[in-house]
Amino acid sequence: MKTLQCGRHRLDLSRPIVMGIVNVTPDSFSDGGRFNDTDARIAHAFQLLEEGAQMLDIGGESTRPGSAPISLDEELARVVPVLRALRDTGVPLSVDTCKPEVMRVAIDEGADMINDIYGFRLPGAREAVAGSAAGLCVMHMKGEPRTMQEAPVYDDVTREVGEFLADQARFLIEGGVDPQRITVDPGYGFGKTATQNYELLNRQRDLLSLGFPLFIGVSRKNMIGWATGRPVESRVVGSVVAALEAARRGASILRVHDVAATVDGLKVYLAANQNHV
């Protein structure tokens, strides 16, 4: 698909879109709670827009390996003020959540997309989004955040991820969701070893056969550290290269921390491949 229905927006996916990550958690793996109050989080979001972000993804609950869930009230208290401050910026706003109640509130407050690491598997998730126009990101995760990196095993990681994404997309469509609202995310770093992540990246184009835009998040993840030997704060170059490799393999939306660097890298990539994109 070359377009995506995303709440108030109809997105042109003929070229990859850069989505900036707005963590509103005190225990994010990527920034360690550096933006630990509402004003700082909002200011960071506007900085990402200045750097060229075309979408924003707001997450109120950490999903790093080993993380524990938080209460509904706590997640809403983190997400809603930021969402309200950004809803008139003119860019699509995504909310990263697995809680159906948060999904409903977020959509009511102006969210254009719901990004669910559980792929809308939890009870009530499909019902929470079905009647809206919000774009939906269906992600693959083996296990759950507290245990997902405890020796995950696959016979064929790309095939199994693809089968899961196809099943969950079908589940949403059967619940009344327009297929043009759906994107799929193979879930790099979620229940996968570094080797499995790179096998999946190498064969990412296989997932295009599902017929949905690919939503990709590799930014600063352990797979970058595994390849480079660098800590989280020093993974900008590796993350940009991984994002461009994902784009080369058909990614439509790139979810990133380092917006300016990714935007510049993507401009060069597109200029060099203008007859092939």
C-alpha cells in the first residue's frame, strides 16, 4: 500500500516517513528518564519536529527487556498532557500502548495511531480501536517484556513473524478494521537474539508480501550495540545505518530517537537511489 489512513491524516508512503520517539517514562532504555517532567517531554517533542520528524510516537510505559508494567492511571497521567500539547502541531501522533483503556482515551484526545507491542492480542484491544479511524501498528513480540529475551527460539524467524503478523491483521479486519489503517512491525529486539534480528532484517522484504506497510524500529537497540560494541548513547551512526537498511528493504515508517541524523541520512539515500525508490 502506498497510503495509510492514520486518524486525521492520509499518509503518502511513496517514500519512508521518519517518526520521532517521545518517551514519557522515567526508565526508558534510550534516555534514562532524561525528559522526566511534562514540560521537558513536550519541549523534546517540538525539538524532534524542528529536526524533521514527520510523525511522533508517545510512549508512557517502558517496554525495554525486563521492564515491569505500570498502572492505567500512571500511564494516562504521563501520556495525556503530552498528547494534548501536541495535537494541533499538524503531524500524525501515535501512542505506544497495549492497554485498551489507554487506546480509547488516546483516540478521544486526538491520537492518530495506536502502536501496540502486543499486536492487539489483549482482551478488548481490537474493540477499543475498531470504530475509530486511527492507524494501527501490529507488532510481533515473543513473550512479554519481562521475559522476552530469555533464550527465544525460532525454527524460521522471518516465516514465524510473518505468520503472526498476518494472523493479527486478519483478526483486526474481521473485527471491522479497514485494511488501509494497518501497518505491521516485525518487532526487532522483542523476543529475538541479535542473530535473529539480523536474519530478520536481511529477509525483511519477505514481509512485504503481507500487503501492509512496514513499520520499523531499530533505533539504539541491543542489536546495534551487539554489532558495534557501543553503549546506548553512542549508537547514533549504527542506528542510522540500520534505519537506511530497513528502508532499502521496504520500510515505510522509521521509528527513531535521532531524528536529525536519520533525516539527513535518508535524504542522501533517496538522492542516491532516486530511480529505485
